[in-house]
Amino acid sequence: MPELPEVETSRRGIEPHLVGNVIQYAVVRNSRLRWPVAEEIMKLSDQLVLSIQRRAKYLLVELAKGWIIVHLGMSGSLRILPEERPAEKHDHVDLVMADGKVLRYTDPRRFGAWLWSDDLERCSVLAHLGPEPLSDDFHGSYLYARSSKKKTLIKPWLMDNKLVVGVGNIYANEALFTAHIQPDRPAHTLTEREANLLAETIKKVLQRSIEQGGTTLRDFLQSDGKPGYFAQELFVYGRAGEPCRICGEKIESIKLGQRSTFFCRHCQY
Ligand SMILES: [Zn+2]
């Protein structure tokens, strides 16, 4: 599933091709995504792209008359291709640009979304989202204050978008390992020192993935390239039964909030 770093990598990948360019029209081959593709997108004509932004895992394409809001869902990806390249089975949406390129959206599972907003302030999917993890609004004191009296277990608590956006399952597992915190402790047991370390670690883990994603941008732009999801060295995620890279003990796996949770009993407490 595309996580925040992949979405940010996609944003950086498409930005230079779209901003300052004109969307001539959209081709929607299948509008049945998670929600139907917005009418306003189907009717687009000659719209200058002003900016490409990101909020949580939503890509925000700013046009003079409103915003296209794209979510990649479980399996969505975006590529820049020459207009003449034939569409394949799962290529559901194209934005045809004035310079002969298309932004092509591919999504085999169709859990993604193409929405429209005239005014982001009043956009329901963006309301109630917590701070961006890489922004100055997210820090140890914020986490510590929010953890007080919370009985929710730390890992599902971290993955709640109302607390902080974009800490997906892989990153929650990895950040808790690096901060030496057991994932199944109640949130209120976090000490101030642990909250500071955890906030810093979350930023580092996400930042490192975004930097690694940058190296895949070349592939991303090749017409036959796979979308830019990148292999990264994981300490615990997906490694049940394998030796911990730090201490050699076996990585354990449990379910928390129905999500696979991996940890080292020796390194996390
Ligand atoms: Zn260990």
C-alpha cells in the first residue's frame, strides 16, 4: 500500500511535469473507484496547474477553479507517459497535458479516489486530520500531552490520523523498534523522554524513506518503469522468526487493532 513517503515521492515526481503545464482534458476509462470520479474532473478543459501539494496521503492538484484530490488507495500509482502510449487494463484515469504528455493513474484494486474541491477549507476528507509528521507542529511535547490518560495501545494510537497523519503500519513498527518501545503498552505509559525519542524517530524513519524514494524517481519516469515503491532495510516489519538485526533474538509477531505487529522483546520494553 502506498504510504506517506511513496505519496510524497509521487508528488515530487509529477510536480515538474505538471506545474505550469495545462491540463487539456481528462480521460476517465473507469469512474468506479472507491468513490465515483468527480464530475468536475471528467469535464475539465484547459486548466493551468498552479501547484501540487500533499496533505496526509492525499495529493492536491491546484487549478485556478479548484482542486483535484487524488488518493492512491491500496494499489494506485501515477506515471508521466507520452500521450500516444496505449492504456492498459488497470489504467483508469489520464490527465492529458498540452505538451503531449499524460499523467496516467493505474489502480488494479480500485480503492483509490479522484475527488474535487472548490475550497480545501471545507473539504470533508481533509477535515479532522492531525498534524503532518514532518512539520514543526509534530514533536515530543505534543505526543506526550496527547498520551496522557490514553488507554489505547501505543501502536494503534500512533496510526490514528487524528493524532498524526501518515504513520502507516510499516513506519509505526519500525519507529517503535528504533525508539525501543513495546507496541502493546497503553499510550499513557509513555514517559516524556520516550515521547521525545518517538517523535524524532518517526520523523527520521519517514524522512529516510522519502530520500530513498528520490533515487527511484528515474524509474518512475520511464514509461515502462514500475511505480516508485522502494526497498528499504527494515528492522522488524515482515521479519517474524528472523533474528533481530541488533541483538539476534527472534522477532515476534502479534496482531494489534487487526494489524500485523512485529517487535523484538529484548530491544523494546
Ligand atoms: Zn533485538
